[in-house]
Amino acid sequence: MKFLALLLFFFTAYELVAAGSIRGRVMVETSDEPLSGANVRILGTNKGAVTDAYGEFRIGDISPGTYTVGFSMIGFQKVTTKVDVKEAEETFVEVRLKEAPLQSEQVVVTASKREQSLQDVPVSISVLDATQISYRNSVSLDEALRYVPGVNMTGPQINIRGSSGYSLGAGSRVLMLLDGIPFIAGDTGELIFEAIPAGHIDRIEVVKGASSALYGSNALGGVVNVITKPVASVPETYVRTYGGLYSKPTFDQWKWSDKKRYLHGQSAGVSRRFGDFGMSAFFSRQVDDGYRENDFRRRYNVFLKARQEFTSSSSLTLNAGFLHQFSGQFLFWRSLDSALIPPIKNQTDNLKSTRYYVSGLFNTILSDNTLITTKAMWSHNLWGFQQMGDAERTESKSDGFRAEISARVSLGDHHIVTAGVDGNLDVIGGAMFESRTIGGLALYAQDEITLSEKVSLTLGARFDLQSVGLTERSLQFNPKTAIVYNIAEGTSLRASFGRGFRVPSVAEAFIAAGGGFVRGVPNTDLKPERSTSYEVGISHQVFEQGSIDVAAFRSDYDNLIEPGLIIAEQNLNVQWRNVTSARVQGFETALKLGFFEDNLIYSLGYTYVYPEDRTKNDILKYRPRHLFYTNASVRLDWLSVGGDFRFVSRADRIDNELVETGIVPDGDERTDILVADFRLGADVSLGGVSLITTLNVKNAFQRNYVELIGNMMPPRTYLLSLEARF
């Protein structure tokens, strides 16, 4: 009791002394236009704020003294200024920011679990913002990721720099976060992209390379952090609708329906603040007839967010999401002559899923230098095949729990320590995987030290104890080291080393269900896979027009888990095995330029990957060696026009057993992927209502290609969208 009383006295006394505050306004340098959403940070502390719709901010509970305050916003040059804070007084600051290239001062949070300038991040990271998602009319998250340098999709599965191939929807070497909280299915270990509506995404941060030192299992290939839109500082209502049409098949023998195939969707959102409390709600509906037989989809999403600011030093954010989906299942084509028709046995396969989650994030600043963050999430998943070949109805249901508490301590301007503990628990049932309970616990710490004006060092480590109900629990130690050397203003050199790991998913170890041509075979002897990753890179600001980034990387994998195929009586049996030691190495370059006050923007990304199967002295499956993405956009007042081009080279190796046995006829018929998309948009304001209309033509030249064996990708698709904000 005496200790608690002393502690209470200490914090009470602290509050009595720390009575100063900073209030201010941030505007554009060349005008009196306020800047909404600008970041304001007191350097060397955990205190900060974001400007409201009027460009204003306030930071309270500051100890008396002299501080350096930083102001930053995407598209503007960063500014720092000295501010004197006196006890029981409020200091006013007015700052004007100068416009600059888009990427010059972009702030990211995923690389080190804190806000950092993109220039200071010690690893490769790409950012996709809401504007890019919207003008491409990406109706799903996985569709948006197809434009990120170094990332390619094999059907619904993500591959970052060759870390993943295709594992039939079981397990992922990329970890997805939702607002910083792991968001991954506890039963299959896959990423549920459809559970996050694209219209409610603020930005996506993609970290490339092993990140297990901070994020644990599944992050050995990279991390995708989906950050949802914040509650608006002023009332906002959003309505959007789109409609589209698939072009008819290239060849007459591919035609399977006399009806035109359509897709359309509607979404709406609202955001309001009531003093220190704010909330937003979002709903979307998607209907897709499908361009292939039995490839339809009906999807409904609901998303809710609430934020309560208790004081200037503490806040609570709650999120809730709901997904219901019913869709046909197109496994692979009947033959190349019937490329849009499934095998007879699978013509009526379908899948139904219902998923929802609730998450919370509580931030509290104990002192100027110490920030405590608590995160938690509960998710429920119920999904199953209503029909799958000749199999009876199979289902899986799971409840997942994630919790984390972390502390970030700023020891002056040049020393930041982040440490925490997190845990996970998944309770699984249903015929698909039977009853399973799995979980784990981890401790992690990271120390970021600024050694000089030019050099900063990051040291980190994580201890994990994970179990998937196998005979052997997995104790993992994963260190991390990174260094950034600022050669000159706007130019930085970086190098990093890290270890990663992934425990097998329940699906990989225990699946024993299936139907039609596919059946699972359990393997309870699976061991965790591990990786050791290296990267060196250089980032350079190209005058005032943009930036260029070049990186070389290498990852060595042990006990890599890959699906092994067993063909018996024209049925496909799948068993996941530790069969491969592998090395994936290559280089990547990314360029982004902005001209004429960013009315003309051009970007380019090229990645070369050599994915070596060292056990078989061969190439790893489903890993293309060359990725080239480029896009350009031009804005002329209210009119905009743009285009995207993607080149993905033909994968050297696939599952040839499926071709040789005739299970997937003509499955070796595949080419390089060459896709061009174009868009035309108009953005006008009428009576206080912002109207945005976009016409998209995807796969404009009707290139016939596959990402996955026996799966033809969409033909030319026309999409027209209308969005209103008021």
C-alpha cells in the first residue's frame, strides 16, 4: 500500500509540474490554406499530435523546458523549430510548410513499430495510399497489392521477393497486420484479404524481408500492415458505386455463357466527432458474375471504428469488422480448349464464409519519454465447402485471440528503446481440422541508437514459444541488426541482418479433408521453417523531383515447408513436408518522380529474383524471376489520366505432376504476364459535394495469362465508378 501511495504521489506531483502546453497552426507556405493531417512531434519524446481540418493542434502535459518540434506531411518538406514551454502557460506556434515531392518526407510505422521518416527506415518498405487504391478501382486488397514493387500474387497468395510460391491456401510466409495487430487465420494460417474492405483503407505499408524479430511467426518473408482510415476531424459522408463488364472470351471455344458477365458494388461510410469522441461506420457490397463458369461471388462487409481521447496523453480506439461471402470455386480448367470451364466433377463447388473481429488499442503516455501501448483482438471464423466434388459438407470454425503490451522509451534525442510481450491463442473445431488448441508467447526488445549525425544503429531480438499441437514445441530466438548511414542530405545507405521463422499452420499439419481431385494427408512431423536474411540498399532524393531506391537482398531458408503431391487414381493428395533448403537472392530498384507540382507523377519498380532449391539443385516452384511495374498519371485541373503496366516473367517451375498425370490438362501452357491498365477520371465540386468519376479499362489489350496452373486470369474489364463526399 505504501508503494502504491508513493507511486500515486509521484504521478500527481508530476502532473502539477508538467502544466505547460503547445498550441499551434500549420499552413501552406505560399498561402493561408490550413494543412489537415500534418504530423507534429516533440523530438526526443513520445508526445505529438495531428492537425485538424483547420490546421490546428494542441499538445498538453509538457514539462517546462526547451524542445525541438518537428512538422511533417506527405508532399511537404519537414520543418523543425525550437519551442520554450513554461509552467502553467500555453505556447503558440505557427508553421508554414513548403511543397515537395510526394515521397520526400513520408512517415511509416511498420518497420520499427513507431513513426519514422521513410528516409530513416533501415529496411526496404513500400507504401500504397488510399488515393492509389481508389483511382485503380481495386475492389479487393489482394488486387491492390499487385502494383507494389517486389510483390507478386500467385492466385490469392502473396509472394514478396520470392519468399513464397503457392501452398494451396495453407500457411503464409508474409504476416498481415490490421492497424498493427496480427490478422491471420488461426486454422489455415492464410491471409484473409476479403475481410478488409478496400474502401476503408488509409494506406498499406509493405516491409520486405525477415521481420520476425519484431513480429514473430509468419513474418519471415515480410509484413503487410493495413492501416484503416482515421475518424475524420470534421463530419464526412461517403457514398460510392461502381459497375463493370467483362469482355467476351478471345476464342469462341472458350465461350460458356450467352449472357454478358457483370460485376458491381456499392459502399457508404460516415464519420463524426463529438468533442473528444469520434466514430465512423462503413458498409460495402460486391456482386461478381465471374468471367469463368462457377466463379461467382457475393460479398458483404461492415466496418466500425470508435475513438475516445481521455486526455491529451491517453486514448482508446476500437475496431469491429464483419464479412459474409458466398462464392463458387474454380479449381482449374477442364482443358486449354475449355479454359473458362471447370472439370465436370467440380462444376458446382462452392464456399460460404462468415468472419468477424473486434480489436482495441489503448495508448497512454506515462511521461514525456514513455509511451505504453496495449493491443488486443478477438476474431471468429466460420467457413466451409457446401459442396466440393464428391465430398460431404466440410467446415472449419475458429476463435483467435491476440494481445500485446509494449513500451517505447525515448532516452533523449538519440536513443529509443521499444520492448513488449505478446501472445496468441486459437481454438479450432469442425470436421476440416477437428478440435485443436494452439498458441504462443513472446518477448521482444529493440534499441535504436543515433551514433552521430550521420549514423544510426538498430539492435533487436525476440524470443518465441509457439505450438501447433505437434509433438515438439518450438522455441525460437531471432536477432536483428541494422545500420543507416546518411551519406549526404537526401542520400542514405542502409544494411540489415535478421532471422525469421514460421511454425506450421494447423492446415499444413492436420488437414485430412477434401473432395473431388484434392484430398489432404496429415503430417504431424512438420518442423518450423527458418530464414536468415541480409540486405544492403541506398536511397537517394533526385533533386526536388522524387526519389530512387536500390537494394540487394538474400535469404537462406532451412526446413522450408512445401506441399508435396501424391497422385493416386486420378486424385490429388497433398501433404506438406520439410523438403527444401533454399536460397533466394536478387536486387530491386524503385523510382518515383513528381513534376509540375506533382501534377505529373511517374514511378517504376524492377525486381530480379533467383529462387534456388538447394536440395534438388533446381528452381523453387511458382517464383518468377523478373517483376517490372511502371505507372504514370497526369492531372489537368479537374481531369486526370493514367496508366499501369505490369510484367511478370514466366515461372520456371510449376507442379509438373499435375500435367504429366493429366489431372490439369495443358497445365504447362503459360506465358509471361504482360498487363496494361488505363484510367480516366474527373474530380469536381458541386455545392459543397466532391464528386469523383473514374473509368478504368483493365487488361486493356486482352492478354490471356495465368498466375496459377490451369487458372486463366480476367479478360479485358471495363469499370465505371462514381464517388461522392460531403
